[in-house]
Amino acid sequence: RSLCFGIAGQALTARLRKKSFHHILQQDMSWFNQTKNSTGKLTTNLSYDAAQVQGAVGVRLGFLVELIVAITSAIILAFYYSWSLTLVVLGFVPIITIAQAVRGIVQSGASSSSKKGYEESSYIAYEAITNIRTVVSFNLEEKLEHLFRKEVKVPH
């Protein structure tokens, strides 16, 4: 089960990366001059976003299907053995669902700030490595390392 969803997730990720790369190459040159479309950010997005999709579609989707089947089977068995106790337990399901929804919202906020920090740090690293001769000639190694470390600390 998980293998099939994993393979499907990888195929979808490969397709997403190919299409994203194709659309990046089709952009006008002025589009690349914008700070949000720098080479470092685009390559980070190309790898990070596709990996997020693979994680959501691959093993997680397989886990979700297994979870739904298990919960449905458990509820049917519970009603069979003790319908009154099952109704009491099902009364707590909305409370648990709300708590999980709040947890998901908090985690998604942390994930978006994490992505922004990784984009910025990748941009700094890419620019520094691409222009290493200029960096060394102006003795900017320590300054760029400080900027990189500052951006890497943001997500954590």
C-alpha cells in the first residue's frame, strides 16, 4: 500500500518539477530581475515545493487511507459490542478534532516561516558561491557567513 502511494508521489513530484522548470524557462528576462525570482530562491522552491507535494501525496496519503479504514472498522466493531459506550466515546471526537485542527494551523505557520528562511539562506549561499572571486576580493566572507547564519536561525 505505502509503496504504491510512494511511487505515485515520486511520479507526481517529477512531473511537477519538469513543468515548473519548463515554466521558469518560458519567463521574460525582466521576471528574473525581481528579488523574489532570484536564482537561489527559484532553485530552492523547485526542490522544496516538489518535496512537500511528494510528502503530501506519497506516504501521507497512504497513511490517511489506512487511517480511515481502521477508524471505520473500529466504529463498526464498537457499535457491535457496546453501542452505548461507543456513543459516549464518539461524543469526544469533535473536541479531539478541534484540538488537532489548531495544532495543524500552528504547524503550518511554522512551516511557512521555515520556508522563507531557507529561501533567503539559499539565495545568500548561491550568490556568494557564484560570485566567490568578488566576495574574496572585497573580503566579505565573514559578513556573508553572518548573513547566512542569521537566515538559517530564522526557521528554528
